[in-house]
Amino acid sequence: MNKADLLITNGIVVTMDRNETVIANGAVAVCGDRIVDIGPNEKFSDCRAAKVVDAKNGIIMPGLINTHTHAAMTCFRGLADDLHLMTWLNDYIFPAEAKLNYEKVKTGALLACAEMILSGTTCFADMYLFEDAVAEAAKAAGMRAVVGEVLYNFPSPSYGAIEEGFVYSENLIKKWKSDPLITVAVEPHSPYLCAPDLLTRASDLSNAYEVPLIIHVAETQIEVNTIFESYGKTPIAHLADIGVLSPLLLACHCVAVTDKDIEQLASYDVKVSHNPESNMKLASGIAPVPQMMNAGICVGLGTDGCTSNNNIDMFLEMDTAAKIHKVNTLDPTVMDANTVLKMATRDAAKALGLDGVTGSLVPGKKADIIIIDINKPHLTPMYNLYSHLVYAAGGNDVDTSVINGQVVMENRQLLTLDIEKVMADVNEIAAEVKSGF
Amino acid sequence: MNKADLLITNGIVVTMDRNETVIANGAVAVCGDRIVDIGPNEKFSDCRAAKVVDAKNGIIMPGLINTHTHAAMTCFRGLADDLHLMTWLNDYIFPAEAKLNYEKVKTGALLACAEMILSGTTCFADMYLFEDAVAEAAKAAGMRAVVGEVLYNFPSPSYGAIEEGFVYSENLIKKWKSDPLITVAVEPHSPYLCAPDLLTRASDLSNAYEVPLIIHVAETQIEVNTIFESYGKTPIAHLADIGVLSPLLLACHCVAVTDKDIEQLASYDVKVSHNPESNMKLASGIAPVPQMMNAGICVGLGTDGCTSNNNIDMFLEMDTAAKIHKVNTLDPTVMDANTVLKMATRDAAKALGLDGVTGSLVPGKKADIIIIDINKPHLTPMYNLYSHLVYAAGGNDVDTSVINGQVVMENRQLLTLDIEKVMADVNEIAAEVKSGF
């Protein structure tokens, strides 16, 4: 290795590769958008690099991947909490969302990108309205994103007839198909807001373009009861019967699932997005994640939107994910730190169909890399890397972030966005929202 | 108001007083160690203050109070995780603790104080070995603390015979009785490690000096079963029958309690310390806190030691406390943000017998005040103060901290401790611990 565009030196390299290789005093070399080499520092002593970042004995690791969020909901963060789901949705969220437009969604998504970069996330999967605005925001921030326009049985603020939702989705796929950062997914909201023909059509579109199909499913027992009344089966069985389960499907939440549902998810190689903090805050329940993982299902971690969280910090989500299943099963050995970190990196990438692209530090993959500053009181001393990352660290400990080979944050300074302007713009939207309640 | 030692201006004052008064653009004046006045900024326009701190439109609020921790366990943070309780204790924690001494406990406690101040805690209740060292560390850091030497049925690393533990405790009470920051408590470990006569004697000592009595109790169902085998009753009923329940008692954990236990705790006005993250991580269970609060029990929040957490950030603990009971009861309206914030401030002070001293911003109380910087992406926009503090903020958002009238942190710079030295000292202890495993 004698030349690189970017060389990150002098850190503990936590690769999260298949062997979970850790290099005690290592470096990562990047050419263009890709990782080209990883090894002990000495290996790079003759390497001339256009830019060198000193990790200062911190942790060099893959950026975290948020498998489910609604980025632009930053505009409504804390608008309504501690309420029953239907009060929350009907009295606050839906009325607020009715006034959204392309610009507001873009502004909210920019704020989410800033928050995510500042807390170590380098890639996120989004479901919302005006998703082209989210893609543009991610591009502006330099973030990797999977975006998809939400499809319902009824018109949305961003399109009129159901038909137009499909046109919107297909145009989005075509527009972004060669983009290095953006992947487009097809995203029907849920089995309770989407009729079977909408779901199968969405599935067909996903298959035709080989893009992810993302849906909320089995989020609450109430949803399960509703679907049972309509179709006489569980939501997962319903999706199976109409032919929607597939390896391209990312099923978000999967809180209220039966043993049979889990078997079906596993047999179709469906991926699952686990959103523990949102499921706790909305009192939805606790997804049987250890059981799903034992069944061989690939589970990625996600924060959900920040109206039901109320931050989108994946480090805090990892901590909760590790703890909630321990107390739920009364077994402190389940969901160990290593498993949870995998769920936020390698497995999250796989859940989004991006395992060839990101999720671990491996030569050939895109350079999505974060550096953690561990020289802090709450990270002292250090006995175990994985324990520290999951149980002790927070997003604020991320010092530097590289996405697709571009340094997007250095020494906690965002380099891609004018964050003061973004915050001012969101505050303006919030003032308008407040005046409506 | 025309003179003050310290004037904190230009913030949203969240008093957490009985009326939960909030002053939109307010200030707090401090003379010596006490709050002397609170009001709108204009009220203080003629006030000459020796020091003025501009809150820059942030939140001015009472410092958080951690009702249960083992500060010096910072030395073992992340030493062992994801293990069964007995493996964790017998194979890791107890062998590591056997090598502790006064100096090491002081060093570990200094690190904990740094971490707590940096995350907005101004007062903590500690239970550990060599507690005089913890008191000295708290004094050096400028923190308010309730300290107590742990009492067991067997010798501890800091004293020989059981008798000596009582001598240690009584000496500690006498040494610190006039100190403005330190309160000493009597702290028998638990009903399963303390015989009835030790417990009643501890209770007598607490009553004689009118100091808090602090104990771990009903932490797990296993403990309940053990006590039932020995005494034929629940741990709470056992404590009631030997006369140990009293308003001076702070019962930590109370995870595995019956309806009858809750009635007894309420009827004796026993206080409870709730430690949700530790209870989750150790798979102990979920304390029925909403039920205890409905019964009128005063519940304060705590982190427990950082070996079972693994940080001691009360902001993160508040977030978890608010969420875990929602999902446990499947009711999103329980443990609303306001209730949880009270549990970490006013009620926590009451739980420690310090309600006349700290826990809210009220003229006459000691000046234990923190300032939250809300000009951050993850705290934008703001619709609801309480929601933000509980669900969105983290300890890192605390900008400035005042304890007993002394500014101990300003613009995130610790003013009382040489934090680099403390971290280096703890790393040295950790190196020794590692060599022992």
C-alpha cells in the first residue's frame, strides 16, 4: 500500500467482518469511495495519502445502519407523547403531516441526517411522504440511504390517487438507480392500511426492479386482531398467502408474531427491522428477537421516527436492544453486546440488501467508517470493546465519520451541512405546527 | 434583588417546585450556597453579581439526583457482561473487589463523580466499601452525596468482624455530621446477606442518628424465594416483622414485590429507589413502579453501579424508566415525562431525606443547578420541555453545573477535578485487575 486518498491511522479497528477481526493498533486505507486495505499501522508507514485522519487510539468501526426511520418526523419531535396510539396519530401526527410538503420534508430530513451523522449513523432506511426530498437531503448530507414513498389505500399529502403512489415509486426508482448513495425501495405502509391487491402490486414492483420491499407489520396485538377479523389469519400468514413474503421484504417491528409466523419469516428469508425504543414508548410490546435470530432470521436494528423515540441515536438503541430482551426473557446472556453490534452493522446492511456495500470494514466495500473517541470519563477504563460500544457509549462519542469515502464529520464538525440554518428552518416549521394546535 | 454571588440568567427555568412552575425567560440568583431568588430576567436587571452565567436560552433546572449507585465500580466498568448474576458476582466482581483498598475506591469514586457531573447529576447515594474514601472523593469533586459503608454477615475488604462495620459506620456518621455536602447513611446490604439481628441493629443506628437506612431488597425472584425458604415470608414482610420498615428506609430495587408488600411499604412510608437499566441488564425483572406510585410510595430514580448499566447517566436512565413501564403495562400513558423527571429530582431528594435541601429550584434550598444546552440538532425543535428532557436529551447536553453554590462545571469543563489524572489512575487500576483474570 503506497497510495491512498484517505488513511485513518492509529486506532483499534473493529471490522465486524465474518471473523470479527479486531486490529489493536491499526489503520484503514480508502481509495475513492472504497476501503482498499486494513491492517496494523506499520503496514501503512510508506503510504502517501491525500488526507490522513489520526484516530488517536480511538475505535475505528463501520458506521451504524438504521434500518427503519421516518427522518422528516424530526419536525414533530416531542409534539405529542405519553398518549394512546390512536390519540397520538389522529389528534396530532396525521393533522401535522397533512400540512407537509416537499420543502418541509427535505428540511426535516436534513435535520435527521445531521443528527444521525453526529451520532454515528452512516446509512438509514426511510419510509415517508415526498421521499424524493429525503433522497435529496441524504445526498446533500452525504449519507447513504434507502428511501421509499409510503403507499396507502388512500391519497397521501404527496400524491392523489393510489395509482399515483406507484407512479411516484417507479419514477423514484428510475431517477436514483445509478446513484452511489441512494437505493429506492417500494414501501406499502402495512397490511391494515393496504389492501391485498396494493400489497401484491407493490411486491411485483419490488421484484421487477429487484429493490427492497419495506412494510410495517405485526407492530401491535391490535393490528393482529384487526387483520384476523378481516382475513382470518395473522398479518404474516396473510402476507404469505398473497405471495408477498420474499428475501427482498424488510418487515418492520414484528412485535406480535406467533411461532408459526417466525417459521414463515425464516423460510422465506424475510428480513426484520427491530425498533425496541419505539415499541416500548408506544407500548406496542417486545418483539421476540432472540427467538427470531435463533430461527435464522436476519434482524437489523432501527430507531423508528423520532416522534416515538425521541432521538435517532443508534448507540442508545443498541443499549436498549441489549437490555430489553434480557429482562423480557429473564436471561442475562441473551442479546450479548457483540450480537447487538452486529444487528446495527453487518446484519443491518444485509437486511437492506446492502451487505456487499456496507456494514463492515472489508477491502472492497464502500468506506462507511466512524471513529469513536474513547478518552472520556464514561468510557474509562476499557475491558471489552463490544461492551463499551453497546452499554457505555453514546452517539456523542463519535468523533469523525466517513461515508462513501467522503469525510462528512471531523472532530464533531459537520462538513456537509449548514446545521445552524437547518435548525432555524425546522424551528420555523415547528412554529407553524404549534399555531395549528 | 440587588446583590448575589452567582446569577444565572437568560434561560427557561424549570423549577420542579410543587406547582411545577416554569419561567420562560428567567434567572436564578444564588448567595453563598443557597438559591435566594428566582424570576423573570427583568427582575434581576439591577442585580450586581460576583459571577454571571448566561444560560443562552437553555434550560435551567435542578441537578439530577441518583438515589442508588456504587460509584467506585467505575474501576470494573465492562469487566464482565451478559452473564448470569452468580457467575458475574462470584467469578468477576467479588474477586476484583477483594483487591480494593481506600485509595482505589477513592480513585474510582472520583471518576464516577466526574462522569456524574458531566451528565447532570449533582447528588448521589452510594453503597460500597471504604465509604470514607467516597465521601472524600465527593468533597473533592464538590458533589452532594449520601454515603454508607456496606454491612454484611461476613468480613468485607474494608473491615474485619461484623462489629467493625458498625464502628466504621458510626465513625463515618460522626466525622461528616456537620458537612454541607455529605450525609452518612447506614447501609446493610440485603436481607439475604444480613441476618435479622444485623438488620435491626442497623435500623437502631439509623434511628439513633436520624440518618437514612439503605438496603437492597426484593431485587430478584430468586432472592424472594431464598428469603421465603429461610423465614417463610417475603423480604418486605420479613423486614416489617423485625421492625426495620420506617420512613428513614430507602429500599433499592423492589422488583419482586407483591401487592401486600407494596401496601406495607406505603403504610410505613418507606422510600424506593428504582434502577431500571440495571434490573434489565441483570435480567432481574421490572419493578411495579406505577403501582407503587399509585399506592403513594415516594420513588426516586437511580442507575445502580456502572458494572450493571454500564454508565451512570441519569438522563438515559430517565428515558428508560419512562419507556419500560409503558411496554410492561401496555399503557403508553403511564410514567409520563413529567412524572419521570420528578422521580429524578424532587422525589429523589425526598427519598434521601434531602427534600429540604435539594431537588427543586426554590428560594432557601441549596443551589444545585444545571443548565442544558438545547441548541442542538437532536433537541430541535422543542414543543415540550419535559418530553425533551426525558426522551431526547442526554447527559452530554448539560453545559454547566452548580452544586451547593459552587460552579463545578462550566461550558462542559470540569472545574474541580483533574480529569486526565483521574482517568490515568483508573486505567492503572484496570491494568492490575486485568492481570488478575
